[in-house]
Amino acid sequence: KQLNDYPAKMDKQMNERYDLFIEQYKEKEGITERLKAKDQIRWAEKMNTIQNRVEEIICTDFIYS
């Protein structure tokens, strides 16, 4: 049973960290719902950049190490 619990635990940790980092980067870079309403293209570009950055961090921390 413990072996089966490990992937689920890692998945939960990665998702929690992903969500936390996304929110931190959004706050740091001023990505708001106001920007989304005002300039959807710019908002999408910035969100894609943040998501790519966070995915790389998660991969480095959990998968590559």
C-alpha cells in the first residue's frame, strides 16, 4: 500500500507547489483580473510565461533531482 501512496503524495505536493508558485508570480508581476479584462492577449502571454517558468521549477525540483 505504501508504494501506491507515494505517487499520489508526490502528485499532490507538485500540484500544491505549482498553484502556490503561480499565485506568487502573478502577484509579483502584477497579473490581475483587471489586466485580463483590459488586455486579454497580454494577460495570456504573461500567464503562459509564468506557467512555463513554474513547470520548469517543478520538473527540476521533483523529477530531475
